[in-house]
Amino acid sequence: MREYSWLPPLPAGRQPAGMALLGWLDDDRAPRLCRVSGVPGSGKSLLVTWLDTVCRSADGPGRPAAALSMAGLGVEAATWLLSRQLGYCAQSTDQLVAELGTAALPCLLLAWDLGQAADPTGIVEQLLIPLLALSGMRIVVETATGSAEEGALAAGGPAAVMDLDAPQWTDPVRFARWYGRLGGRSPFTAAQVYPNPSLAKLAATVPPGAPSERGTVAAWWSTVSEPVRPTVQALALADQPLTTRQWALLPDAGRVPEATQWLAFCALPDGRWSLPAGPVRDAVLDGVAVDHRVIAQRLTERLAQPTGDGRMFVGADQDLLAVLLGHAVRGGVAQPLLDDPLFLVSAAPRAVTAALAARPGTPLAAAWMRAGYALIDEQQVAVRAAVLDTRLRGTAEAIRLPNLPQAAWRGNWGHWRERSARPLVAMASGQGALAGRVLLADVDGALVLLDQVTGEPAGAPGPAAVPAGIRSLVCLADGTVAALDGGQVGDQGVVRVVFGSGAAALDGLKATAVAGLPAIGDGCGAVHWLGGLSTQLQTLHNGAVTALGGYQLPTGGEVLLVSGGVDGTVRAWKPSRAPMPSPVDSRSCPVVAVDVGGGPQGLIVASAWRDGLVRVRRLGEAGRTVDVRLGSAVHSLAVTGSGSVLVGMADGVVSVRLTP
């Protein structure tokens, strides 16, 4: 096993387990799945998150890793979050598996809290097992002993199994020393709670003289005073971590400061408190008659703030709204909440996604799930509202969200395709005879024209189709349209003039046209400007140029070219001058589209990366940038003369504008 100069501390004597995990990771002959199992509280999640910390350290294993808590997630949400970490914009597990299979790179996935997922066995069967079939994939996942998800994983093939209840994974001397440092004068010895760290933390809070003959959990619960018990039970029913302020707003949670004295073992490192499924929560809720409808109603009375304009829940705590939704779902009264778009954008998106995935069928649910990749981890209510509102525009059952909070951008219009329609592969903003139009081409070569201002169909585009298999469209100043197939990196692209007058002499991977003259980006990172008497070129990227846009500046007639590369950088170059010394933008993800143009408020550069992020930068506003995600992978961008940005995706095209 390789040497590590530094390893994060691993408490409770778990060093043998940590070293064994590192040994498994370094052993290419070991099974590519490692299951960390054990009873609740045995430290499974702690061990997997410790490995995540090691993998992110400077002298870690050197294998790209994605790490994800599965708490509260269904298959869709887990796919979206994992896809984003890996630098893709996959809307489904099939898309993610296909993307990773094409990349054929080694990858390590660390997953924990699987037992707290919204659909544990679905995540195993529909996500983890298909990913495990990829040759470069290795997975570490924690599962509770005897759980359904453990059985589902066992059916997926060979695995290295680490059962943390077995004594060989815990050093008893270090465990006893660690237990002694927890303080207190508990009647339970280290040997009685070995090797379970959570049980040890709970035992340390039990005072001397407590009835220990019934076991640790019962002894602890017997010491919690009767007036405080409803507050502890309220936290157990919340089913997710909460801050003390959030906890105090739950029904019957009137003694939070006192309750924390008995729940030191439930304090999380981020300051929140949680009683997850396991023996402690079972004891706390034993014999409690729970009416989820009543709890949901009481939470609604606390959280709703009627304003007369339908904004009942806007401004309420999103995590508490998620708790409300959970009780409403279990009480069978969730549909009014799920039919309220302002509730959906106000509540924590992971809870909303889990609830909608279990109750599909409405236009609102369909729009949310198609935009889910952009919504699932977005913390700003205003941005979630802008995304959902944009997704609902141009649909067959269009719903407009009323009284939206103001985000940094808004959608002007949307043109969305039905799921059964052929995917769009290219988009261009029209010029010359096609000025004011948006050109779209699908995977079969069929062309569509839209009005640039309204997004409505705008007549026939001329010939019925371009050749199938194209990657981009270029519209020249005289209205000539060329289709570029792109090819693979390192190959020559093929350009075919589709309609209009004139000819376009374009060869290369990426092309654009400025002032009637072409520019080319090649597979070696160079941008070629074919203007003037001779070709000019600059090598701007490490690796292939993957995106190219241009604009003729209104003053002086200079041309500004903006390029993006597989290296993740966006660079600007005026062929009459040296390139800018620093990138316009840079991210650790390949660029897929760029454009530059002038609007009423100055020069705008729009860039899109493979993971679905679109960044709009107003160069005249001290570098103001706005990030936009719409939930789908982007293939084309166009900055219009009005200052809007057209975003082309496989399932549609939208026009967005920065707000003042």
C-alpha cells in the first residue's frame, strides 16, 4: 500500500478499518464494489466520509472521486447530483452511464446514508449497479446489516465486505481510550458498547444510578425528563437534520435548550441535530400515536404567511417546509402543496423532488422533473422560481408562476420539445435575410425557424433539411447558412452550404463568421481568422477548441473572437492584437458553447460548459456575471442585439435576459 504523509484522524479506534479501505483502493485485483455494513450507529457513514477526505487530500489515491450523501434522495436526484460532480449534465441514469462509458476514465464513487434515501433499493438497482458495470468504476457504499438495499447490492455481483460489527475493524485499546475521553460517569463500560461509536456516545451521557439492566438505549431514555420528551419526539419525527432554531418551530418542541442536554450524541459537526432511523429513534417514538395530518396542519399554521396574492409560503424556512411536506405525504394530504408552484420553489428541492417523483402526472410535476438537474441543489428560492417559470413557458399546458421573487435573470420565452420529439443538436441566430430568426436543427437534420423576440414559429426555413449528423449551424451576414458536422477531436469537420447565396470555405472542428468572414477553431487549440490578406492564428487552448463565437465591434470595426476549449477556459482575441493574457473564464469542465455580442448595456460574453452551466458576463459592468442552469445539457449559445441570450439544448431553446 502506498505511503501517506498525512491522514485525517479516525476516532473510536477505527484505524484498522481505515487502513483496510485504503488497501482495497490500492488493490487493482480487489472487487470493484466495497460494502461497508453494520448495525445503525456503527460508524459506517463516518468511515466513508473519512475516505472522501483522504481522497481529496494532496497526497490522496489520485483517483477522481465523487462523494454523495443519499439522505432524502430518489434515483433521479441522486443521478443529477452525481452527474454534476462528475462534470456532466445527465437527466437520467441511462445518460450518465452512457457519458461515463464514452469517457472510459477511472472513477471512484463514495456513497453513504443509503438507508435514509427516499428510494434506497431503486438507487442500488437503477444507478449503482449500472455504474458498477463500467470498467473504470469503483464504488464504496454503506448499508445497514439486513436491509433491503444490502440485499439488492449483494445481488449485483462480487464485493469486498467490511462489517463494522466484527471486532477486527476496531482497535479495542484505542476504542476504550476514546470512550474514556467522552467524559461522564456512565454505568456502562467500554466493553459493553464496543465497537459501536454511536452507542458509546449515548452511553457516555447516561448518569450513574440509571437502570442499566435493560440496555443502553432504555437506560438513556429513562433519564430524559417527561416535560422534555415531546421536544425530543418532535425532532425524531422531523426525519431530517435541523438547527436549534428550526427545531424550536416544530409542534410541541418547546424545550429545545433542555433537550440538547440529553442529545449531545445527536449533534452534527455543522451545528444541526438529528435522530435518524435506528434503536434510539425507535425507543423515542415507541408507543407514540402520530397523526401526520394534524402535524402538517399545525406546521402550516406556523409557516404560512397569507398575503392575499398567493404567496403563502414564500419566505418560510425551506427545511421546515420540507418537514411539512413529509408529514403531508405520509398523512395523504400533500396534493394541494404539490399543485402550488410557489410552495414547490420555496421548499427544500430534495424533498420536493422525492415527493413529485412518487406522484408524477401533472404538468407542474413534469416541468419540475425535466428541470430537476438545475433545481436539486439550488439554494436561492428566486433562482428556483426563474428556472421553473422558464421551463413552463411554451409548454402545451403553460402555467405562469405569479408574483415571482426577483432573480438575477429571467426567461423571455421558451420553446420546449415533447419527450418523443427528436433531439435538437444545433442552433444559430439568423442574419441577412434571416435576421430576427432563430434556426434550429434536430438530429435528423430537420430545420425549424423561430421568431427571436417571441419564440413563435417563423415560417419555412427554405430547404426541408440539412444533412443528418451535424454539430453546429453558422449563419453568415448575407443569410447563407452552413452546417458543420464537427467530427471527433482531431478529425476534419465538413461544412455544407445549406441555402442562401454565396459559399462558405470552412474546414475545422468549430466555426463562426464575423463580418462575412470565417473563423475556425481546430483540434490543437488554435483559432484561425481568415480575414484580410492572410490567415492569422493564435494557439489559445490546451487541447481542442470546442466552441467559437465572434462579434464586429461598432467602434473601429475590429473583430472580437471568443473561444472555448476542452481545457475549460474561455479566451478572447482581437486578430489585430495579442490575445488577452488571462482567460475570460475558466472552470474544470470542457466548454461546449460560447458567443459574444453587443446589447443596450454593453458587450456580453456567454459561455456554457459540459455540466450545463451557462455564465453570462457583461464586460462593461466591472465583470458582473450571472450563472444560469436550465436542467439540460447545452449545445449552442447566441447573444442577440437586444442583449438577450439564446440557449440551445437537446429538448428546447430559451431566451434569457439579465435583470437590472
